[in-house]
Amino acid sequence: MSLGRFLAWLDRLLAPGAQPGSSGFVAPTPVPLAPSVLAAVTPMPEPWRSGCFFSVDDAGQFLLVSGARLTLGHVRSGLADLLFLADVGPLHAELVREDSLHAGPGWCLRALRGERAEVEGEPIPPEGRRLVSGERVRLAGNLAFRFECPDPSSESACLALEAGLECCGARKVLLLGEGEGGRLRLGPARERHVRVTSLEYEVVIEKRGERLWVRSSREGVAEETQVVHFPPPRRVDLALGAPRGSRPPFGFSFEPLVRPPLARERDPGG
């Protein structure tokens, strides 16, 4: 059993009401906890080098990440870009942004190092599989998400995690593309990456290198544009428009990701 797989089993075993081996996807064999195992757990490095928290009024908190290749794996390893406390390997799968002459921009899912991954209940082939908006992806019995690409003209997408699972505390992960082709839209329409029914206009976010360009477009009002460093070195709060009756202007924030407390406890020098 790999170290990452064993730690995943141990986390589930110690959780209240958890049953070892209850996952229909992975059934690890329990082994006794030894001091050498604890000593082998290295302090988790700073992950999410291209990501931040993204909190939106009336929509909640998201994990906003950007990259042409994003890996998914177990939180204890600290090796992946997207970390989960689930029955997955240290580096379980990867999402790769790709372009197609026929289908346009999109994302391909590949399993890594002999791990398993399913899309709509079917195992993906070794070369990977291009994801279609609305499809359900399962990496383990306790890790599944819905792949959503509401705007066909944008390569940006969303992973809606299921069964109460979180990634760094967020229930949804936004995959942000580069430039105009990866623009992220916020608004009241269903075809928006972040749907905000209370918003009366549209907000567009574009990533250009190490900057996020945020602009709003409202009828009869000059376009507002603000620029934010990505990832932000500190929390940045933005407000767009005028107060809405008794409510303040529409607001959202970008906040840097920090090392989880568990990793800090294991890294006295951190």
C-alpha cells in the first residue's frame, strides 16, 4: 500500500462513524500505525501556486485556480495542485487544457500512475478523455464532482464537488483560462460560471499573465475596470456599482491560500 493510500484510509478510519474499506472504489487493507510511517510524512510545501480564494456576494466562496495542467491528489502528500481528503493517491489524476479544431477549447482528464478514474460510470482510457459539460467524474468512492462549462465560448470551467467534499474549504473549484478566451463571467443568467441572481449586470474577469482584469458593464454607466495581482499577496476587496437600495454595492474578494494548520503543526520551521 502506498503512503498516500494508507493515510487516506487512516483519515477515514479516525473520522466519526467511518468504516474502513467502505468505499466501493478503493478498498485498502488496514496496517498498524508505526513510528516510521509518521516520520516519513514530510511537511507539506506551499501548494496552489496559481490559485486563491474567491468570495462573491450572494454566491459563496470558490477556489480559483489557473494553469494548463492541474493535478489532483491526497491532501497529506502536498504534491497536487488540488488537494482532497479522500481515498485517492498522492497524484491521482490531472486536468489538462487542450484545444480542438472541431470542439474548441476544453479540458481532458487523465489518470496518473495506474490510478482509476471514471466519467459517467465508465473508466477513462489510458490516454485520457475530454470532458463534456454536465458529466460526473468519480476518482474514488468518496470523491466525485460535476464538470460544468456553462459558457461554450470560454475555456474556463467549474468543478462542483459532491457529498459535502471540499477542496481547501471550497465546495466549487473554478478553472480559469488565459486571456479573452478564458474569461470568467458573473451574472444572473444560467450561462454564467458564477450565477448571482441578485446581480443586475455582468462582471467579467480575465487573466492576463500575473494580473486579473475585472470589469463590469451596465447600461447607461461607464465601464468599471480594476486590476488585481494573481495570486494576490494579501486579501483584496472590490466593490462595483452603487448601493442597491438599502444594500451596499456588489462586492467580492480575492484572498491568498495559506498552508493548512495540520501541515504547520508538522513543520515547526514553517
